[in-house]
Amino acid sequence: MRTWILALLWLPLVAVADPFDEPAKASDQAAVNSAPAESEDDDWGDANTAFDSPGTAYNYEEQDPWEGFNRKIFGFNDTVDRYAIKPAAKGYRWLTPQWLDNTVTRFFQNLHDLTSGVNYVFQWKWGNAFDSFGRFSFNSTVGVAGLFDVASKLNIPKHSTSLDRTLGRWGVHTGPYLVLPILGPSSVRDTATLYPAAYMWPVTYIDDDLTRYGVAALYGIDLRADLLDLEKNIVGDRYTFIRNAYLQQRLQGQGGDAAFPERSDEIERNEGW
């Protein structure tokens, strides 16, 4: 099993809030937070979710033509999460002081700044690339390998992107919604980036296998522990809620998929210059 499989532990709840991705709009997050909590024992619930309000501009169901297959994989992932990964995350949170948990999260966020910087170069967003590389440089040196967020104290903005968004920037269509075993919510385009994106993740280049697997596993458990508090926001049908949350965050308005304009003068006016 390659390192990137562990490194990209995209659990069933990561669609609600990926801490390394661009934040959702405030109005969208408010809609989620205002929804009533659902019992943890309710696996599927009703068909309605916080994203199914009348007049929704984005048709989530059209993006999910493989719903039957996706629900089966989702059920498998949910079982693995409930009986294996979630208990491990709860144990990690119980054993780890909050300050240490935050330090571990900052370490991995620092690595993500590096990969974001590379992707922003490919997207021709030079301002964002400069910020991301700047954050990585300061936090990796003065911040001791990212354990301390010095860059934020220096008011260097944090941006986040991925190879999936880079392909969208170059005009590659996202494709249908797809649920992957263990990795969870994705799309055809996002799935195609898993293998090449692994080579943009610094942990891949750790020579010692045991250390590499250990760091990758720590990333997955730390990420899952950070998502424990968000489960109370899930209402109605868990599958529908998580699918719609993923599509809303990643695809609504095609904000991350805007392709390059044809005219060079329009490129120069693009965000990030």
C-alpha cells in the first residue's frame, strides 16, 4: 500500500470542512451551523438536509449519476469510520493536550502551504504562490518546521488550493461526484489527481518506511480528530448531506474551476497578480 493512501485519509466527514481547503462562504456555513443536531445513532435519517432548501441554484443530484454505487461505498466507509477510525480519533483527542493537537495540525498545514504554492504557480496566480511559499519559508525556519505559525503573525495571507483545482483552472471538467473507498467524497477529476498529487506531498519522500507510514497515519488521525465536533451539524440523510456539502464547498459557482480566459490581457487581470 503506497504512502499516499494513508496520507489522503479522506474520511466520510471531511466534506463538511476540510481544514486545508478554501473556507466556505459565511452564509453557507451559517446555514449549516443553524441546523438542528441529529442523533449519532441515526445512520441515514430523512431525505431532507440543510442544503435542500427550495430555490437552491445548484442541482446536486445531477452531479451524482452513480448514486447507487456511491451509497454502497459510503456505507462501507461509514462502517470503517464508526468502528475503527473514529475510536482512534477519540483516543487521540483524549490523550493529546489541545496545545499539542494544534501544533500537529499546524505542522501539516505548513506542508500544505508548500503544495498550494506549487499549484498556484501552475494556475498562474503569482500573488497567492508568493504568499504560500512565504508562509512555508517562515514557518519552516523561524517557526521550527511549522510547529509555530510565525507567518500569520507577520500578516502573510493563507491561501489553499489543490491539483484538482489546477486542472479545473486549465479547463478540465470535474466529472461526476464519486465516493472512494476510505478516501470518501471526490469527483472523477479529483480522483485522477490522487497519484500525481502524492508526489507533491513532502511526506512521500521520507526514506524510512516506518517513519513515513507513521507520519501519514498521524495526519489522518489528527484530521479526523479535528472533525469530531462537526458531526453535530449533520442533519437528515447523512449521504445526501455530505454529498451536498462537498459539492457546495468545491463546486458551487465553479469558483475553483474557472479556466484561463483566451485573451492574454484578461489573464493579467486575474486574481493573484
